[in-house]
Amino acid sequence: MSLLRRVHQLTRLDSRKILHKTLCVEAPSRSMSEHVISEPPVHSQPPSSGAFRFIDVGVNLTDPVFRGKYRGKKRHEDDMDAMMRRAESAGVASQIITGTSLSESREAAELAKRYGHYFTIGCHPTRVAEFTAFKGGPGAYLAALDTLVASNLKGKGRVVAIGECGLDYDRLHFASEELQRKYFKAQLALAKKYHLPLFLHSRAAHTDFVEILREEGFSQDGGKAVGGKGGVVHSFTGTPDEARELMEMGFHLSINGCGLKTEDNLKAAQAIRLDRLLLETDAPWCSMTGGHASRQHLTSLPSTLREIYFPPSSRGPDNFIAGKAVKGRNEPCAIGGVAWVMHQLHPESDFGDLVSRAFTNTCELFELDENAETSI
């Protein structure tokens, strides 16, 4: 039996015991009635940070808000380290820092090495105008991405995917459809060259998105025949049919708060098979808020988990309190809330099993070693 599968089984058994105790000590309420176990109370400590382990596959640590800067204005002190400690307390074993341009991919590389996490290298579809504006032209920009990949393939803090790349037809004022398609294909070539998974973006562009992937050899097995290693369509907000098509092509789908906003989003999330599910926050974006459809499923989250996934926050950046989260700014610690909603949408799987599956899926797709050594 492989190490990944063995750890998956052990984590599943351990997390079931912990969740059983957690739910038993919760005071029953109308929203939790179907989840409370009808046995004598078990006196137990709240789950430890290692009770349920997560890997946030999409986090924007290069965003200046984690340094206290909002829209170019310094509003509070740098609290990156405090944010990382909250993530650790919530069981976030590792994070994959998203590269959305050449400069931000370089910054992501530095952060990955500093914190011992991982990162991606690529150019977001809304940023592809940078190819043509780059000194030396598009070829020089692509060559710079290539060089960055080649120099970060080994060790902790290494690059694990090409992207964020893809298509975004919701924001064509940043880059035309033609420009987006051209430089999406260019980045697919990097994934083939280095045999790395893709970190993909698709908004209002599914038909063209899938057509390009198929044209470039990613129609099945995640592009294995052409040197591809599959990948993940991150922040998935498509339809159930789109989810099924992408999974049939060999891709994984990642869910965050944006993919749980509406009832239609929830139906699509239910269509994601657990063997293809990854979890993310897309922090500092994509928070789950009271007006989202996900709210109805968060009411049953045990308080022992709620306090670590959604810790106390200050009332915004101008009312910053050292050591507390900032209201309106999403953080990796909230990934447990995303997992809880997905667990509610997939009643065939208990919470610990779903978390363990997503963790194992992530390790296998990106060839991470987090199952062999705990980093928290």
C-alpha cells in the first residue's frame, strides 16, 4: 500500500474520532440536530490544530493587504506572520502561493521559500497585456517565466504548477479575447515542457477554454500524452455539466467561498467528485459572508472549529488590532469553513474523510510531501 493511501486511511480514522467527540460536546440546536450524536456527552478538549489538516491550493500572499496596505495606502502594520500563525492553528499544513504575473511569481517564490510553502508561476488572463508591454517583447516575457520555472523546480519552496493562466471574458477591458487565448496557449507549452500541473482560471469562457485545452492535447488524462500533468481549475464557479466535462478530461476542481455564493453554485459544487476535489480560500478574496447561500450550511459548524476557522477580527483595516484578523479580508484559516460546507453538500462523506481526501488529492496532483512529514 502506498504511503499516501496509508496516511489517508489513518487520517480518516483519527479525524472521525475527533469529530465525533467535537459534535458530542456541542449544545444541540435546531441547525445542528441532524449532526449531533445521540450518546452520553464525551468530555473532550477542542480539536488540536493537527486534527484536520489542509493545504490551501490558492492563496494570494503577494497581495499588499497582508502588509497592511490597501489601494496603495498604508492602513496598519504588516501582519503576515500573525496571519500565518492563525492558519497554522486552523490546521493549514501548507499553502500554494499564486503567481499572477512575472513580477508576482517572483515575489511568490520569495514568500514560498521564506515560509516553507509552494508557489505557481504564470500570468493571469487579465494581466496578459504584460506580454506585449514587456521590454524585449512577448518572447522575452515568456522566456523570463521559463527561466523562473527552471530555477525553482527543486526543494521546499519550489514551483508546483504553471499558472494562474486561462481565460476571463468577464473582464475584457484588461485584455481582449484574442490576446488571452494566445498567451494561454503559450503557458500551456510551459506546462508540457516541465511536466507540471496547471493552475487554471476560467470565467464566462468555458467553451473556448475547453477547446484550447483539447487543441493543445489536454483532452484526456490531463494531457499525459503530450507531457501534461493535469491540473486544477481553481475558484470553480461553473455549472454541473462544466464540472463533469473538466473532470472527464482529467482535471481537478478547487472550491472557495466564491464557488459557494448562490444556490446554483452549491449545485455545481455537489457535482464535484471527491476524488477530484481540492480546497482553497483565494485569500484575501472570496470570503464567505452572511448573504451567501453557504451560510445555511455553516450554522452547523461546531463552535470549537468555528473559533479557529473564523477567529475574532477587528472592524476593518482602520480599526486594526494586533493579533486579530481584519474584517473583510479573507485568510487561509477559513479553509476549514469551505471544507465544512462541502461536507454538508456531500453527506455521503463525513467531515474528516472529505478533508483527508482533498489533502491526499492535493499531495498526489502536485507531488507534495506533506503526508510524509507534518509541517505544522
